[in-house]
Amino acid sequence: MTTKLEVSYTPMMDYGAAWDLQKSIVSRIDLGEQQETLLLLQHPPTYTIGSQRHPEHLLLSKEQLEQQGIGLFEIDRGGDITYHGPGQLVGYPLLLLAGKEGLDLHGYLRNLEQVIINYLAHYGIEAGRKPEYTGVWVGDLKICAIGVKFNKCKHQRGFVTSHGFAFNITSGIQNEGFQGIIPCGIQEYGVTSLEDCIGKPIAVEQVAEEIVPFFSEVFGFEAVSAQRAEESPLKSAGH
């Protein structure tokens, strides 16, 4: 029997609100009060710093961050510093990993990468992995960053995942917030976007809808379409 996945898309949500929402849903999944969930959304300009903290990879001062209106959060996912902003599809899969075959941390990360790789192949884009780095790459340019946390369950066996992927959609995003950091601490490679790869505009909302079947196929879910986001109570949590 296929497990159902609750999916929603929110056009814009402050990072702090989304982080609080993730923690709330993780707790409810652990308690058996909510189905596994995929949150798809966009954030206003924000830098997040994961557990691999390297302050030198943030190139802007606090004053410059305030002037440019960029938020800064030190969070509990793995990885280094990255950027979130308009034109990027962020996905937070909140999944219960309890005896699912192959879904240890390594297997889970590879599955997330495979979702993006399969989606890009749908557009004729050959994407892949770099053995030394997490994420999805088109040549030597990163198109999707990935950083996750495994939250140990208190009420049942296993873990619930949080955080997830940041998929660059809009052309030019690499010239915005990424200029103020060394993304993921990687100096030798740059970033790219879906629009740069396909050579035409595409709405983040369209990608959010299209990517759900690819996620469902890789992880083995029956998902509610992102087209029903207008029915989601998450609308009240965004702005």
C-alpha cells in the first residue's frame, strides 16, 4: 500500500516561520498525528548557516546585511552557509524514516539528489553529483544545494527528516545573494539556475507543481498535487 504524502506550496514565507513550522510538523509526525509532508515554498533573501560553521564564508558585515535586507539564521541542519531568496524553490521533506529500505542518511541524501536529477532530465538537462560534495550539479555549476537534519523520534522508532533542498530557478539568482557568501564553502565552483539551463523563463510555481511526481516516484509516495496549495492552511503562515 502506497503511503500518502501531504504536499503544499506557499509563494513566500519568512525563514523563521518556516523553521518553526517544520519543528511543529516533525513533532506531530512523531506523535502519529500528521501524515508525512513536503513543504514547497520560497523565502525572502536569507542566509542560513548549518552545523559546519565557518564565519569567514559570510562576506558581508551585519551592517551590510541590514542595508541589503538579508536575514541570517544559524540552524541545525548539516552543511555550511547557503542563500535562500525569491526565484529559488525550497523543499522541506518531513518524512518518517523507520525501517524504510535504503533510507539511512546517505541513502536519503542520494534520493533527494535523484529527484532533482530526474526532474532536470525531463527538460533535457544532464545533471549529476560531485563525489566530494552534496547537491546537484550541471557541469561544474551547482543548481541545487541540499542540507538536512535527522530528528530522533521520541514516541516511535526511527527519525523524522527536516530541512531539505534549495533549487535555483530564476536566471540571475547567482548574481544576487550568492555574491555575499562562499556558497557551502566551495570556492572553486559557481552556481546556476534552471532558467539559465533551459534558456527561457519558468515560474517557480510551475516547478513546484511539476516536481511533485518526481519526488513521489523516487520516495514511493502517493502525493497530493501542489495545485491544491490554495486549500492548504499553510497559506496563513506565509505572507
